[in-house]
Amino acid sequence: MPAGFNYNLNPAAVVEELCDVQTLHHKRGPYKLDTTGLTIGSKLPRFTPVCVNLATRMAVVVKNVKVVEDAAAAATTIKVAKNSLVSVGMTLGAGSSCVKVSAIDTSNAAYDALTVSALAEAVTAGQVLFEAVALVTGKTKSGTKDATSLDIAKGSGVQAGMHIVIGETTYTVTAVDTSNDAKDVLTLSEGLAANVSNNTDFTEAQKSVPVRTANFVIYEETKVENGIVLVAVIMRAYEIQEEKLTLPFSEKDKESLTSRFQFE
């Protein structure tokens, strides 16, 4: 090195490989990101799972959370990994059932604590919960034991074919009459197990159906901004190092992604 010269060069940034980069292939052209429910100014990491509508070229983020500590059935708190996209009011699929998030405590540096409706079944560390279809809830009018007709408050959204839970019993709704301005009337496939009081809470039988599943992933870190945000998406990647991903993928996402994506 010639005297009098000081080469103060920073080493090139090391890009951590999340997959076998030789197999990585991104889809041609940008897609518009739906920023509804995302925090303006936040950043979505590489390999964020998205559901892309190829006709409209719109990409919607798939929201999952990873459990970091076992929680028993009937528990009302779930500890999940930091930096998830969960929000208050979200319904999460937990096994074959689902729970609703009523509060989020981010004060612990190691995890976020979600306050949820009572778990119908245990969840375990490492399990990935997905955003689920919101449960229908409502209130009954008075009902008589063995009756197959039940009056409920207007506007619950109950539809024929749904299963609803009143007390400890699950009922199948075969028809809904909304013609009365003061109430809706449900026809049940089985008689009421007991008398039902006025203003009794009911909920759709717990289920676990994703709002959406991933069919692509975001190619590079993306900042959420006001206005139009464009993203490139990956359509294939092998040997994905799952433990290095910032945002998790549910088993249903992996099924939707098919063999185009291979996780390790």
C-alpha cells in the first residue's frame, strides 16, 4: 500500500441466506401490496408470506404467529414470538378450534403475551397459529326446552348450515328467518337441551379456517408507506431455513405453496 494513503473500507454487508439461492426464482413484474391493517412506516421482512390475486395483481399479507411456550386447554394467555402482525380483535386458528385476541402485552423483551378467549385445546411451543375466519356471535331471546325454533337478536350474521354453541351444547342451524324487524328466528335440527334465557350469549361453534393462505412470498424487505406500495414476489425456493425466517408459515400455508417451496 503506498505511503500516505489510508484505505478505510467497510466490509461488504453479509446477506444471510434464507434458502438455496440458486433455486430462488421471483415472478415477473411488481404487485400492489394491500396495506390495510399494516402499520405505516413498518417494514415487512424478506419471505413475508402473501396471498396474491394474479388477476388483480394485488398481494395481501398472510398473518401468522408462532407460539413460544406451551399453553394448556382453557388458558387465556398465549406467549408468541415478537414482531408478529397480530392485532386486537383478530381471530387465531389454534389446532382444530380458534380464539379471539382481546389484548396484546409487548412489555417483555422475549415474547408478546396475547390475551385470548379460553383455548379449547392446548397449544405447544413452536406451533404456528394463523389468522382465522372470525366467529359469528350474538344473543338469544327466550327459548323453551325441546323447541327447534329459537329467536335471536337481529344482525348476528348466523346462516343456515352453521353450528352455534349455547351453554355447553352445539346446535345445527337449518334455516334463518330474518323477516321480522324485531328478531331473527333460527330453525334448529335438534331441540334445545334446556330452557334458554333472554340475552344469553351464543357463538358459532369453534372452527379453524384460515382467512387466506400464502401462494407466494415477498422477495425483499418492504417498507409500508402511504399510497401505492409495490412488491416483487418469489414463486419458488428450496431448502428454506425456517428457523431464520422472521415471520412464520402455518402448515396450511405450506400446503398452499405446494412443492414450489421446500422448508427445512
